[in-house]
Amino acid sequence: MENISESFFEAEYDQSINTIVVRWLTSPSSQEFRIGMNHIITLLREHPTGTLLTDTTNLGAIDEDDQIWSYTEWLEQAVVNGYDTLVLVMSPDIFAQMSVEDIMTQANAATKGRIVNQYFDNEQDAKAWIKQRSETVSQ
């Protein structure tokens, strides 16, 4: 399992659920946000699972320019590398929730709804959903 670790972010490929697991550890600067998001692209290239489990509990609100960058530039690269499912552990912070939801609304419009989105309030439930979904798909 490859780990990417920054002071604000960590990500790894979890083979047991065939998913890239991302955890935002602190509210990143704009530069840090983009670095973290680009790490995700790297992992998608190396592990073409298509599924991201992203814990946004500590993410904080995302700057509007970074929101736009996420669904205009980053999203295209992610989709080219197989991205098709996002499982989110949502922050209890309402401003963080709103910025993530804004990105998802725009991303869904840009991909014509091809990205599956699921929202949870903890990682354990999110992982259980991923396992159940993969078992259903493989039957």
C-alpha cells in the first residue's frame, strides 16, 4: 500500500476495498489543496480503481477559485484516469459542507451525472458501503 503524506493531507491505496483513501488533516492553503488533489491524480494513475473515499472532516471551507479549479481542470484529469465514484465523509462544519456540495453540484453537471456520490458522517460506514457495493457489482 503506497502512502502519500503531507502535513495537511494523507492518501493511500487500500487494496482491501480497492479504493484510494484520502484524509485532509487540516484546512489547506490554496497551494496545498491543489498539491493534495494532484496527489490523488497520481494515485488514480497507479491504482485504476475509480473510487475515492475522502474524509473532509478537517478540510474547512474551500476557496472559490479552488472550487472552480476542481471541476474545470482537476476533474477532467481524474475522469481520464478512471475516476467514477466519490464517497465522502463530510465535515460537521457547515461552510466546509457547502463548499464540498458546490463542487459536487458543478462536477455532476460537468460529467452529466456519471460520477456516483455517496455521503457519510464516518469512515467506517463509508468503507462498509464501498465493500457492499463491490460485492453487489461482482455478483
